[in-house]
Amino acid sequence: MSAVVSSTRLPPRSLPARLADSLLRLLSNRIAWVLLLLLIPAMLPLAAPGYFFKAHDGSHSVSYLVEFDQAIRDGLIWPIWGPDYAVGFGYPVWLVYAPLAYFVAEFFHLLGFGLTVAVKLTWAVGFLLGAAGMYRLARRWWGPAAGLIAALAYTYAPYHLVQIYVRGALAEFLALAWFPWVLWSFVELWDDPVPRRAAWAGLALGALMLTHSQAPVMYVPFLTGFVLFKVLTFRPPAGSSTVRARLKPLLWSGVALVLGGLLGAIFMVPLLLERRFIAELSWLHDTYYYGRHFVFPSQFLNPFWGFGYSVEGAADGMSFQLGLMQVLGAAVGALAVFSRSSRDGRRLPHRLDALFLVVLSGATIFLMTPASKLIWDALPLVNLMQFPWRLLALTTVTLALLAGAGASWLKDRATDDDFGSEAKTESTRSISPYVYVTALVIMFASFSYAQPELVPIRPQDESPLNLIEFEAKHPDMRGMTKWSERLPVEADSPLPAQYLAGEPLARAAIIAGKGSVLEQGSLSASAFARVRADGPVRLRFYTHYFPGWRATLDGQPVGIQPDSPNGLIGLDLPPGEHRVELHFGATPVRRGSAVLSLVGVALVVGLWLANRRRDDLRK
């Protein structure tokens, strides 16, 4: 007699349903609420009136959005040109400055928030995104107690607060928030090498590369080293093929790296191939020369806090400290790497991953000191980072993770539990009071650093006048193109006076021959002029010549040339009345890179769907 067993296949759950479940779990997670509560003091200045325009790039964090918003409202999908830079001559800002942070800010602005408020909301996203990524990664390795401590050690790391309240570096701040997610996604991928996880890892890496132009120099070598470390230390399950067990996660990690590169291609490829058209040397010498910005060992633990700038020598006006609590927590985490449980002799879970973080932390700290200058001299691409102390972004992550490991180790020793047991019983056990006390100490240790120099927001701060005023105070920070013979000054341009007077910008002028400009106008990436020429004339647009600019004369394409000494757009007109139109568009490099990124998007979607189909067939 045979039994007939009937079964009903449950339909696959949709992505929105899974996201809704994740949200419900998050809302019911007490630790998540504690973390959110302890994040508030760091974020509180964002809710205060005013803004930290005195921060190093504080003015830029708003003025970039002013330029970005103009381009989006002019119908540009992927902005590149900032029309109001360089005394109004314009500059390809988003050729060299990754734009993702400003897509986020523009999203908030299009929802109806003011420009400065939209930037503040983007800062808040960076806070929450980074803390959530650190919590998730540390919790995965060492349990929720480690997640809470790691997230707070990261959030209140002095350099993390320097990034926002001293430097005002929005893109770097958001890139730092992405990196824990990138690392987490590759950890997940290594442990479960399937197409869906490769898609997530590639997506996270692509987002990082589109957020900050120095991301490949700072984060990708670390990520590559981590993957190679996993290859060398991987222990396959008993009875499985060592080569195959290593090859599969390595292969999918390589796929994820390629996907990240494809997604970031729309920004990275033009940056690499067209940056030769800007006067890059002006951003790599004098004030920006890396040799002037090494960190002296005493500065890593010096509690000094200031709002000044990095200078040559040890008399810096800003802090480069690692954070006392972060260092102490990481030291405990390093101790845990080499220790065993007092009860059964077990070691810290993911001990080798923690060991990698210890080694990387030491190496990164060394690379920020003057003793590493020979290495910087030997690696030309590293020069693009400009400031060796930017590597504090890496130690902010590694020390926070080690602090989380150390907190988990101490808790387990105090309660005589198995290492990492809390990770298995998260829903049924409470976290030790020791962990909450440690969390409070971390917060209060850096609370005074979360106090920016707030100033009132003026109407001109949310207009192109912001840039004009900034460049008047800092004339060395005006950009040039390859065709510029010198930094532009006010005497070269009639535009600053027009900005200050609130007049429509007159970008077109006849500089040779007899004639007059009857009518003209300009937008973010276009301009036109109606000209009456009594004879042959030379028309100049007070706009930097750069690949992508094209002109038409009475509807027909016409050649343009760079005029000296500033490399402005010029063209010759025959006698008569004419309409000249100028448009900034794509180049073959930009079109090709956009296609590559679209291919990346298609591959991410394809891998995700392929994984879903495989899961469905297994049910």
C-alpha cells in the first residue's frame, strides 16, 4: 500500500514583501532602537538652524547642489558641467567629482525641501547608512553586542565627525558610509557564492565608486586584499574539493568586482580618459602635495580639536586622532584574536578576519606617517588622494570592527558564555549591561566633537553667488582646463560683476571686427547669441572650451576654438545677422562609458533573476 503525499508549492515572495519583513524585524529589534537613540547626538546639529558654511568644503556641499539642480532642471540626466565656476567660465565638476551624493540631495530637493535642508538630509542618510552597515557586518561576525559597539565606534570616530563638521566633505562622508556595506556584501558572497549575492556585491561596489572619485584608490585595494586573504585562509568543508571550494567564491567575487567596475564606468572611465583635458597639476601641487600632509605619530592620540586646515608639519589646525575609545576597543579586539575562551579554549569566531583587520590597521597607520614617503613616491596613482590622512577613513572602519570584536569577547568572558553565542540567541537573550555602558562611554567621549560652527543661511548661499564669493576669498581654488594659460582672475571676466548685480549673464561678446550682439541667453549647459556682423567678426563665449561643447551657426554645425589666455570658446562669423547656439553634450568616451554602465545594470538584474529562477526550480 502506498501513501500519496500532496504538497502545495508556496509562491516565491516578492522583493517588496521581503523588504517589508526586514523592516518589521528592524522595528521590533530593541538594539536597533538603542543604536538609533545613541546616534541622535551626532546628528542633532543637522536639525539646528543654520549650516556649517565655514567648514572646509561646507560651502561647496551646497553650491555643488545649486549647480547640479540647474543641470537636472535643464533636462540633463547625468550632469557634468558646472556653469558658474572659475569666475563664471564654468568647469567640468562632475567629470572629476563623483555625483551620487548629489543625486541623493537632488531627490530631497525635488520633494520640496530647500537646497541646504536637502544637503542636511543627505548627511543624515550618510550617518544612518554607515551605522547600519557597521552594525550588520559586526553582528554577522560576532553578534549584536559587537554590532552595537562597532556602529557607535564608527559613528563617533573623530575622523568621521571631522568629515562632516570640520571638512564638510559630503561625498567622502557618504563613501565612508557605503564601505561597510561593500565589505558585508563580499563577506556574504564568500560564504554563499551564488549569483544573487554577486549582484548585491557588485551593486554596493558600484555605488561606492559613483560616490567618491578617490574610492578606487582608497577602498578597492583593501577589498581586493580581503578577497585574496579569504582565498589563502579558506578552509573547505570536510570531504569537498579544496580547489573547487576556493574557486567558486573567488570566481563570483571576481564577477562582483567586474560588475562594480561596469556600474561605476559612467563616471570612472571619463575620469581616467578625459581628466587630461583639465589642468590637473593645480590640484596636486603646493597646498595639495601629499608630502605636506603626513600625520605624525603623536597626532593619532592627540585629543586636539580644531576647525583649521592641514598644513606642513605638526601644527595642523584640524584633528587626525584615531579616537581613544576606538583605539582601546581595537586593542581589546586584537587581544581577543590571540586569546582563548576561559571555559573551553575556543577562539574568537572569524578570528582570521579580525586578524586581517589588525594587520590592515597597522599598515594603514604606517602609510599615513612620514616614514612611508618612499612608498607614496613610488606609486603615482596614489598622488590623486592628495592627503595621506584620508586613509583615516579605512582605520575608522577597521578599528570600529575590532572594537566590536573586543566588546563581544569581554562580554563572553564576563558571563562565561561561548564566544559568539549571542548571535545564535539574539531574540531570546538580553545584552549585558556592560555593553550598554561601553556604548554610552563611546558616545560621550566624542560628544564635544559633534559641535560644528553654525552660521545663518543667507539667500545668496543657495545661489551661484555662493561660488562667486568663495572664489573671491580663495582664488587659488579656481579650476582651469588644458587650454588655460593661467588661473582665471576677475579682470579676465565680466561675469562676476553681473552675478553680484543680479543681472542676466552676458556670456557672448564680439572681440574682433565690427558688429553687435542683439540678443543672448544661457542655461546650465547651453547658450545662444543673435549677432549682427558688419564684416567678419570673432565671437567669444565666456565659457571654458572643453570636449563636449558644440556650436551651430544658423542651425548648421560650426567649428569652435579655444581663445587665449583663458581657453575660452571662440568662433569666426561671416558678415550678416546670425544665430549662434552652444550646447554641451556627450563625447564618444562618455557615451561608451554610459553603455558599459547600462550593461552592468542589465547583468545585475539578470543575475538576480537567474538566482530567483534557480530557487523556484528547487522548490
